[in-house]
Amino acid sequence: MTILFYIAAIIAIISTIMVITRANVIHALLYMVVSLLATAVMFFLIGAPFIAALEIMIYAGAITVLFVFVVMMLNLGEEAVKQEKQWLSFSGWIFPAFLSLILLLEVIFIISSSGSVPVSGKVIDPKLVGQSLFTTYLIGVELSAILLLAGIVGAYHLARRKKKVVHRFLELEGAEE
Amino acid sequence: MSSISLNTGLVIASILFFLGFLGVMIRRNILFMLISVEIMLNAAGLAFIFAGARYNAPDGQVMFIFILTMAAAEVAVGLALLIQVYQKFKTLDSDAASNMRG
Amino acid sequence: MYDFLWLVPTLPFLGFLILALFGKKLGKTLSAFVGVGSIGIAALITILIGIRFLSSPPEGDAFVQTLWTWIAVDRFNVNIALHLDALSLVFTFVITFVGFWIHLYSVEYMADDESFSRFFAYMNLFVGAMLLLVLGDNLLLLYLGWEGVGLCSYLLIGFWYKDSANGYAARKAFIVTRVGDAAMAIGLFLLFYSFGTLNIEQILTQAPQTWSVGNNLAVIATLLLLGGAVGKSAQLPLQVWLPDAMAGPTPTSALIHAATMVTAGVYLIARMHGIYELAPVSMLVVAIVGAATLLVAGFAGITQVDIKRVLAYSTISQIGYMFLALGVGAWSAAIFHFMIHAFFKALLFLGAGAIILAQHHEQNMFKMGGLAKALPVTFWTFLIGSGSLAALPLVTAGFYSKDAIIWFAWSGEGGNIYLWAAAVFGAFITAFYTFRMVFVTFFGQQKIDVSHFPKWTIHVPLIVLAFFALFGGFIELPGTMGHFTLFSDFMKSALPAIEETAHENVSLEYFSQILTAVLALVSIYLAYVLYLKKQQIVTNFTDTSFGKGLQQFFLSGLGFDWLYERLFIRPYVWIARTNKRDFIDLFYVFLPWMSRQFHYAFSYTQSGKVRRYILGIALGAVVSITIVVIL
């Protein structure tokens, strides 16, 4: 089990590195699916099967698919991939990488400075999660509902194509847009 | 199984998190930035799950569900914005939308 | 009836609000009704309360009406509360009663003015503030009224603000009184520091227990309060603003700069008599200030050519008498003179106003003359007022009130023969310049044709005030003539009475009275000779270089303006001019300069590129987490 866990962790990390270094968006997305699946495995192994299922369904399923749809809509071609490669220059990423590394080391230092405690790995019943959600965290659930509603309305409003102005005097200005 | 400690889990979560952070910093494409943000959110959720497993409590999972909800809403709005940017600038370069500088 | 007390100051404020907000829409007739009516009703209520006060005095001879709490911070508690006792009743009566007649008079006087309702708004505000001053039961409320009347005085002196000289006079009045007010504010702080309260009654009851007679704090506090009183009442050395204050409309001069506001200093000292009695030094200072002022102002009054300035100097001089009375401990005599003075001085100002109105707004008396026939009512009432001011023996009220002060200046607690001599000499000068004014204005050749014949709105106030200027004195007769003490008996509940020993030396009192009376008559005769019969003497004298210089010196108010100009104004202007680029400002200029530089520096970071921002976040995170790790 432990070995499985570490394998999943290594896969997740490697595929995440691949995600952020790919030039082609579709490739990156596929790597992200892999990363998310690996994470789901980790969830399953430390006793959160319900969350593992959610991870696959919503992250790997819904959200990534949403990305894919958008990529399809934008219809990016070979040019975009070339452009991406050009943007990913060595001088562009070395300093941010250095910063991230420092931060990571520091965080690891902080984490390891506290004593090591094993996780129990006991399966937490989804029923318990549900109970907790609708009693202690009820207000959070309600706020999430509002947030989702706002997300829907906002996404619809933002993504809508602006109607072209057809007034004859404003035609020129509209055309420039 | 018992050798998976909380610290290990948190280290994995932070590695993923900083990879996502690095992604946001080095990519110019808005689409990649959004993907990297998703990675960061997922990493944060991972940390919650580990903590929940450590204390054997459902609260970590509840938090993950909230993060999931937020991520879904964020992606929806973010992608809508992205489409607008693409329509306006005909590119996904985040530096193109830099008119609002001080 | 007492419960209606709150209406007395409220009505004028209400009138002010209506006039200030809707004055333009009301038109002149309605404005006049509101302005005069509010004061009239307040006066009526005051008289009714006064009758009740006389017939059945309230418990403890004082009625306190607490309206609400104004400020309550820890030990500092101030109420909006009205305190009515004999002293404040007299002041309230004079303010509302005389105020009403002056308002009525103003209806005709200001009839042609375009800012008619603005004038009445200011006047109503003034009456309200003045009532607050005399009715307030604590010093803070008193101070509020005190500053309120100062504001109204400023507004009304500069009423015709289109002439910059009027604005200058208004500023002068405001700034000079501010000097005194600052001293008074410090005095209030000191009193609060000593007693932990600003309630007047509490201070007066606690003072004898806290301070022994001659206590240093008591002396300092009373001198500081005296500073405020001196500023407001135009006494030496802050008297310079009052003559210039005549730039305002004449009813203003009558109400504010003669009858009421300038006597606020008298009220303050009378009100705080309890602590003044603990500081004999301050009492002496008050008396000396009064005596010096009455002489200085008298000399200045002799040479004035502007009829209103003569009256202004006479006001300063008469208030000097009140201060003298306060200083020698003759409290009720001071208040008595205040009341009588309010009647005859308001009368004189209103009379002068009628004359000015009739003479095409000419104020120089030497260009007038022979008005006795043309304006008979004005002439006779003005004559009565002048007689009262000159203390014409037996028949006028001014004689009785001034005689009391002169006598107590000698026989009173703090009195001595020098103060008495000053007072007697002052009376002599007063009679001289008063009748110089009368002879020059009303007799001789008529030089300017009469442009305005007063109607009833001017005549009625004149006649009513003349009645009081004649007969108001009979409520208090001196020890030698029946010893009728209605007024001082009435005041006894609020102010300590003069000791009976003051009246022991009857022959001396007779001597003093007869001397004063004779001097007044002689001086009137002198004025008659010099200004009506043989004017040659005067012109001959003023033609000599010494005479000319003396005339100039007196005309300028004994050179106080000249002195202050050199002592304060020029050095101040010099400092202001040399320090135009205030060196302290450098620091404040540096601050915005620095923040602007920071702004430029930081605006470079605003590239509009999201990646840079994230890089900034990363850098910040590195720094802050590093700090956490290292610590």
C-alpha cells in the first residue's frame, strides 16, 4: 500500500511538471488528467474514497473537459504551439523556478520541523462527510450555492458575444473593435 | 500503510502547489495560467485531505468539497474571461492585456 | 409660568432659523413680523415670569430648568440648563424688552435695505445667544452664548460688507475680543481644574471652602475671567474695537454695542462675584480698570465729531462706571446702572439713528444743527437720554444710578478717595461731551434739509425708552433721599448687598451728591458757552499747535490704535511677511514630495503584466516566509 502511494505521488509530480512545460495545450491537459488521477489514487489510499471519486468526476471529468471545449472553440493551430515554445525560454523560467524552489524548501523545512505523525488511513464514511456538510458547515454549503450561481451568471454574461452596433454613424467605430 | 506520515503528505502537496505556482509565473498563455491555478487549488485540497486523515475527521473532506466548488466556479468565470480576451486581442498572451498599468 | 422659561431663548433662535432659511421668500412685511414678533413674545413671557418672580419667588430664589445633557465624559458633565435668579432676570428683561423696541425701530430704519431679512436673522440670533449667555447655568453654556454674541457682533458690524472699511472694523472687533476670550477660556479651564465642574452654583458654593481669601489660584482665575470681560465690554486695554464697531447699522449699535452685549463682561463678573470676593487684588484691578477706562473714554469723547462715535465712547465710559462699581463691591449698583444705561443709551442710539436717517446718512454732527424744530419728538427724547447720561440731578434715572456708584466708589468695601475723584471727574466730562453733542446737533443753524420724518415705528420706541430713562431710577433712591431700596432688595437674593455702614456718613454723602450735581450743571453750562455762544474760544484753542495736537490725540482715542499698530500689528505683519515661506512648512512640503517619489517608483512596477505581479507575490512570500523560518 505504501509503495502504491509513493508511486502515485511520483506520477502526480512528474505529470504536473509535464503540464507546466508542454507547448501544446491538449497535451498539457492530458497530463493534468493523469496528475489528477494519481491524486485520486492517493486519496483512495489514505481513506477518502468518496473524495477520490469526486476528484475523478469533477476535476478530471468536468473541469478538464471544460478546458478542452474552450481549446476547441478557440481553434488554436500550429502557430500557437510555436509561439508557446518561443515563450518558454530558459531565461524566462529560471528565476521564477529559483524562487519557487526557495519557497518549497522553506515550507518543507517548516513542515519537517514538527514531529512526524502517521495518518491513520481509516476510511471516513461519506455519510459522515454528508452529515458534517449539512449540519456544521451548512452556511458554507449555502454560500457555495450562491457562489456557483454567481459563477453561472457571470460566465454567461462575460462569454456572451457583444452585439455589433448597427447604427450607421457608429458602424465605423464598431468595425474597429 | 502506517508509514505514510502527515509530513510526507504535506510535502507532496506543497511540491504540487509550487509546481502550479511556477506554472503561473513562467507561462504567458492565459490558458496555461488557469491550468496552473487549478493545480494549485488541487494541491491545497490534497493538504486538507491529509490533515483530515490525520485527525480521522470528515472536516478535511468537507473543505475539499468547498474547494472543488470554488474551483468549478473559478474555471467557469476564468474561461469566459479568456474567451473575451481572445476575441478582443486575437491572442492568449497575458501581456497583451496590459493597458491598465499605472 | 416658570416652565415656559425655555421659550425665551428658543423663540429668537426659531425666528433666526425661519428668517435664515426662508428670509428671501417671506418678503419684508413677513420678515418684520417674524423678527419683531419672536422678540416681542419672548419679552412678554419674560415680563410674566418676572411678575411671578416678584410675587412668589421660587425656592432658594433661583429657578433651574434642566433641558437635556449636553456633554457627559467621565467627570465632565455639562447640561443645557437655564438658571433664573434675580441677576439673570434683570438681564433677560433688559435684553428682551429693550431688544423688542430696537427691533420695532429697525423695521423703519432698515426699510430700504435690500438685506432686510438677513438683518433681522442676525438680530434674532444675537438675542438668542445673549439670552443663552445670561440664562446658562454653567460656564460652558455661558461661553457658547458669549461666542455666539461675538459672532453676531462680527456679522452685524460687517453688515454692509460691500464697503471694505466695514469688514475691517468687523475683523478688528472680532480679533480684539478674541484676545480676551482666549484669556477667559484659560480661566474656565482653571476653574474646571480646581473644582471639577463648570456649574456656576457649584463653583460659587465650593469656592470659599477650597480657596482662602487671597489665594493665588483665585487671583489668577479671576484675572483671566476679567480678561474676557474686558475684551467683551471694551474696557482698557481692549477698548479699541468699540468705536470702530459703529460701522454697523445704528440699531445694531443700540442693541449690541450699547445695551446688551458689551455689558456681558459686567454680567460675568457679577455672576462670579463669589470668587471675586476671594481675590481682593482682582477686585482692585477691576475697579482701577473701570476708573481708568471711564476717564480715557471720556477724554476721547470730548473731541469726536461723529455722533455715533461720541455715543460709543460714552458707552465705554459708562461701562467703566459699572466695572468701578463691581470693583468696589457695589454689585447691585453696577447692575442698576447697567439697566438704566441700557434704557438711555439705547434711546440715544436710536435717536442718533433717527437723526442720521433725517440727514442723508450724515454722521458728522458739525454738519448738522438746528434739528430741534424739525424733529421735535426725537429732540425731546434725545434730550431726556442725554440728561440721563449726564446725570442731570433729581429728574433723570441716570442720576440715581450713577450717584450710587460714585458714592460707593468712596464708601464701598474697596472704595477710596482716588476712585471717587476719578468717578466724579468722569461725570463732569460725561456731562460736557453729552451736551456738546446736544447743542451742536439740535441748536444753531440748520445746515442739511431733513430727508426723512420718522413715523410711529421710530417714535414709539423712543418715547417708551425715554419714559424708562426718566422714571426707571425711582425704584432705587439713595440713602440721603428716602433710602428707597426696591432694586437692591430684589438683587439681594443673587448678589451680596452693600453693608449698611456705607450709608453712615450722611453729611459726606450729601457733599458727594451735591458736588456731582453742581459739576454736571456747570459742565452743561460750559458746553453751552463753548459750543453755542462763543465757539470762537474753541476754534482759537484748537488753532494753536498744542490745542491741535491735543485734539488729534483725543480724537484718535488717546492713541491706543496708534500704539497697538506699532506694538502688535506691524511686528506681526513683519514676521508674517519675512516668513512667507514658512520654514515649518518645509517638513509638510517634504512629506507629499516624498510620497510622490514613492509613487513614481512604485508606478514602474505597474506594468500591467500579470506574470510580473505574480513574481512580486512570490518575492513577498519568500521574504515573509524567510522571516518566519529564521525567527
